Amino acid sequence: MHPSLALPSTDLRDEIRQRYQQARANTLSLFENLDSTFFYRQAHPDFSPMGWHLGHIGFTEGLWLLEQGAGQKPLFPDYRQLFAADGLPKAQREQLPSFTEVCDYLADIRRQIFEYLAHAPLEEQSWLWLWLIQHESQHCETITWVFHLHQRQASRQTYIAIQPTPLQEPKIRGKFSAPVSFAETIRIEGGLFRCGNDGIEALDNEKPEHLVSLETYWIDPTPVTCGDYARFIDAGGYTERQWWSAAGWAWLQDNPVTHPRYWNLAGMENHPVCGVSWFEADAYARFVGKRLPTEAEWEKAASWHPELAARQAYPWGAEDPNHQRCNFGGRQGQTTPVTQYPQGRSAYGCYDMLGNVWEWTDTWFHPYEGYVSFPYEGYSKAYFDNQHRVLKGGSWAVQAPVLRCAFRNWYYPATREHFAGFRCAYS
Ligand code: AVJ
Ligand code: FE
């Protein structure tokens, strides 16, 4: 995995510097021509203002590399309370310095970080440098959806109905609650599968690698599309109790939604559904007589190469993500049709396993046996509470450093503001 990181140490320092610069350029591009109310204001009570995320990215680098790593005194003690993750409640994060001031703060920290990089003990520390770039990448994605929430609120977009595409006959026998095409569902042979990631870039929750025993299962070649999902809506999916779990139905009564969060259908029939809670994903899967895949099932479909009998870092092999393989890095500004990237297919033939939308799985976020926290206890451990579901695969808005089959994201099942869809599986 990441063969370029196995280079001799001067090259590794250059490589890290380049990756840091690339990540920062991506981050700052999210703020170009930004409406200043978007910078300072919360778009939603659960999420911080965009400007806060920017300051927090700098603060976190300073904390781990300059304070913990280089042993320096806090550089900007006045910003600690504001930008630390455990500093202020989200509602109190609107009192921000200006964009220019935050940029100066970030640049000052970066200057010192690059001085430190010239002599930092990378032999024992490269994982921390790689952790920080993934930290920044994840906040970039949050910045992007906070931006989208603001934008949609500003333009008050509403649900527009579309014509569903004609139904195809089911090709596989079984008792299905709704007509749906199983023709292209992919069969994945059971057996022992190696899950997780012991690579240098792995976050704490990906480690250690371990064997999981899977029964033979079938998985959809693409995420569920808006066209597919429109049938669920039109068939009364949001009003019929039968498709919903008890928790899902209770959630729906408290949150009477009628379509996904990012639902604007004109011309989007072949795009993946984006902005659904886990409950909606689960209800849709029941509606078509399927279920959500477990994390291990998803990971095998994405990474296992049956002919080579080998696991791959990316669905297509070992080559780093690029724009021929998947939709990521905000380049498209939105989702793309689910079959747009044939070169990104997994060995089993699944499209869009990386990029486009995160995919909900049936698995609760839990530690693998032998889990050890880093760089701090609260990064993952605080969320091993059987209240968060695992999502896999990354969205169109994630940066390359977090795109890989083993990466694990997690949210409460009720969260639907992030760029998440799902694909279905069955046994
Ligand atoms: C893994 C995306 C849920 O954004 O809350 C960022 C990642 N943790 N800073 C989040 C994270 C600390 C986390 N998610
Ligand atoms: Fe953070």
C-alpha cells in the first residue's frame, strides 16, 4: 500500500511536504469566493461553521507536530479554546477571526511544521504525519457539506418528481416485496477474508488486520441510484410502516422527511442517492427484498481479487486514486452517474466502491480485536458505543488520502447531512 512511502528518507520528506501542500491547496480552494456568512455561521446545529473547521485543521497540526512532536510551547494559546475539538460547544464556534486571520494562523503553523519536517524523526513518526493529512482531508469533506447545506438553505430547493425508468424483470427466483432487477447482482464466494489495514497510513480503527468468516453473498454492482430510489418514494416508501425497522419508524415519526437530503432529480436518475440516514437505506433495502452489506462483505467486494487470490488497497489495484478511476476531491462538484468510472471497478465488477458517495453498512462501529488508540483516545474509541454505523468508500468530496478500501467512517444512523448513499446485498 502506498509504495511511494517506502522511499529513502529525503524523498519521504519531500513526498510528505508535497502531500501537505496539495492537501492545503484543496482545503483553501473550498473558501474561494465564499459568502462570509457561510464562513461564520452554522448551517445546522450539529455542525460547526466552515471557518471553524479551517482553524481547527491548523490547530490540530500545531498540537500534534509542534507541541507533541517538536516539544514547542503552544504557538497561539489564544486559539486553543476556540479551535480544539473539546474546546467550545458547536453553537459557540461562530465568534471567529476573519478568513485572512485564520489563513495567517495556518500559514504560520505550516512554516514551522516544514522547518520541523527537515529533521523530524520520521522513522517512528511518519504515521502521525499521515494521520494529520487524513485529518485535514476529513474536515475538508465536512466543510464541503456544510457549504452545501448553506447553499440549499439559501436557494430553498425542494423535491422535484421524476419519471422512474422502466422496470426490469427479476432474473433470480425468490420472494421479493417489489419488482427489481437482480440480473447483475454479483455473487461473492464465502470463506475467510482478511479485513482491516496494517499499513503505515492506517488509522487506529483499521488495525489490526484480522480474518473474518463470510458466507456466500450477493452484492449490487452499483450504489442505489436516484431513479431506483424514486420508485420507493413513489410506492409510498416514506409512509408505509412495513419497510421500516422499529427504530427507523420511530426516527421517521420524529423526522417526517419525504426524500433524501440532497435530492434534486432533474437529470440525476443515474446518480447515487445522496443524503440518506441509515434508517432510510435500511428501509429501501427491505423494500427491494435485500439488506445492507456488512462492512466485511463490502470490503471484500471492493478489495478482493479472486483470480490473484489477493487483497488490493484500491478496487482497481495498487495505483493511487486518480480521476479516471473515481469521483473524488471535489473535482466534479457533485455526484456522477454510478457507471461513469468503468476503470474504477473492483475485481468482482463493482462500480463506485471508492468515491461518489459513502456507503452505509450494516455494521456497528466497533474496535477490531487488539485495537490500540492513536494519536489520542477520543479519535475512535469515544465512538465505539454501538450507536454509530460504519460507512465505507468515501464521497465525491473526500481528498485522496482517505480513499482506500479499508478506511472506516462512522456516523449516527440518523445523520443524513453527509454525502452518504448505500448499495444493497443479500444472502
Ligand atoms: C470520522 C468523519 C466522523 O469528522 O467527526 C475529524 C473525523 N475526527 N477530527 C469527524 C475526525 C476528529 C470524524 N469522522
Ligand atoms: Fe478534527
